[in-house]
Amino acid sequence: MSSERSKAYTQAGVNIEAGNALVSRIKTLVQSTQTRGVISDIGGFGGLFRPDISGMEDPVLVSSTDGVGTKLKLAFAYHRHDTVGIDLVAMSVNDILVQGAAPLFFLDYFATGKLDVETAHTVIGGVAEGCRQAGCALLGGETAEMPDMYAPGEYDLAGFCVGMVDNARLIDGSAIQVGDSIIGIASSGLHSNGYSLARKILAESGLDRDDPFPGADGASVCDVMLAPTTIYVEAVRPLLRDMQVKGMAHITGGGFYDNIPRVLPAQVKAHIAFDSWEKPAVFPWLQQAGNLTWPEMLQIFNCGIGYVLILPTEQAEEAVNRIRAFRLAAWPIGKIVRRSRDDAEEQVFMEF
């Protein structure tokens, strides 16, 4: 682009040449995520994708959108930007996985006041890595430079995923019944929820970026607080093919108490044993440093369980073993029990 033609916009604070340089640099990242359905290249007005519907009698599209939230504030403060793109992808692909959908493609939106090409490239590199982990294509995106909208060095992220499932294999929780087992799959830590409270507790603690995090086997505060959200697609998809998975929940904002009931029929509730899984060091630390009760923690954070499956008891042991084969910790954490008609209690009962 002619520097003369773009001079007025540059004087207003928008660097068109930096934007073009970023697009050029991320082409390789985008290409590394391409799947068979991609039929367009980066740079078009819209991304083109031809889904493979062979073997599907009644294909249904499933979509989800999300951001990373105030976890970004720590990325800015710690000058580390390689993990938040993975978080962005994870929050959407894990959501559509809950309904049995395989993610097809992802689009991202990166907005900043003044475009730093190196930072943006690092962030989008994380988005591409998340897409590779999820087996979906980074089909396109948008980079917006908006002077005066963001503080220097800050940016915002949003994105959405589209997936597909055969209507006959759509999972909605309606088949869940008394006696079914609840399997919990480990989280990597806080994932991308509860950071407004976690940052407040962290600030009051006096811990700095490179300090060893208490109880975390030498991992730094930065490593623990910016650990990327686990993507569960690779481990869970084979179970959907081979086992009778009746319901799933992605444990995000609202913790156990808000997310698990989203897939439960009205006549049942989840009975969960709190001591049945291992808690990463960040959770007992937050509970103690923040003077919180465990019920409060379980309402806000995932507390070590990022994803839940509900399936027949006779399949529970095999499911746990198969998940562990993907180097993810998993445990039987509870059972589905009857909920009486006049039971006013919540649909999650936590046994401490």
C-alpha cells in the first residue's frame, strides 16, 4: 500500500502497514490448522468451508462464542501472550463438545489500541495451537486497531467455533437416569474463569510474577496463573463413538453448581464426592488466602475438574482408563440419584 495514501490514517493512529505485516506473518499459522473442509485462503472477505456430511442422516450445526475475560489482565502485567489464544479456542470448542459436536472451524477477533505486530503474532499463534489441539481449522479472523479504545499494551480477544453432529447423536442429557456414573476430567488449573476474584486475592498476597507458586512444585506464579485451558476434544470424541455417553458439562463460570444442572433432567440430581479427585495447588491456596469456603470455591472455580461426563456405571472404569491414555487425569466423582418432586434443593449435592 502506498504510504502516501495511508498517511492520513497513520496520523490518526492506525498503522495499516503494520496490519498488513501481521496478515503476512500469520499465513503460516493459519495454514498449519487447515483441514480437508477448508476451501479458501486467508485474506478473503469470508472463510469458506465445505463440511463432510457423509455418514450423517441429519447433520446439525452447533456453535459457541466466548472470550478470555480478565485473565488477559495478567497476560498484560506478566508480558506473556502465548497461552491466551489457546484459552480462547478452548472455551468455545469445549462448549460445543458437550452436545456431541466435532469442531469444524474457528474465527477470532483481536482488538487493540495500537497494533504491536509481535504481540499479536504471539497471541494468534496460541489461537492456531488451540485449533490444532481441537482438530479444527482457523478459518479467518479480524484484527482491529482502534486508537484510544484500549490502554497501551492491552488488547481484547473474542472468538467463535462452529461444529457439527448428526441429530441422532446429539447429546442433551435427556437419557440420564438414576444410577449413572459421573466422571470428572482434570483441569490444568483456573482455565479462564474466576479471574476477577483470583487477581484480587493474588494482588493482596504480594506474590510476584516469577515467585514460586505455593505448593506447585516449583512452578512460577506466572506459569500457574496463565496455564492454558485444557482442550478435551481429542480425549472425549472416541468415547462418544464407542460408549453410551448420556450427558456432559464444561465446568466454566458458575462452577459445579451452575454448569452440571444444565444437562440434568428435572427428576435427578448429581451426588458428588468432594474428596474423589486431586485439586491443583492453586485452588487450596485461593481458598485459604481468600478466606473462602469450599462451597464458595465450587460456585466460582472448576476446582480441578474441567469437564464432566455422565454414562452408565458399567462403562465408567473403561471411560476413565481411556481418558488417562490421553495423559489426562480422570476420576469417578459421583452418581446420579433421584430428586423428589418436592425437593427444593439444588441439583448438585456435594458430599464433603
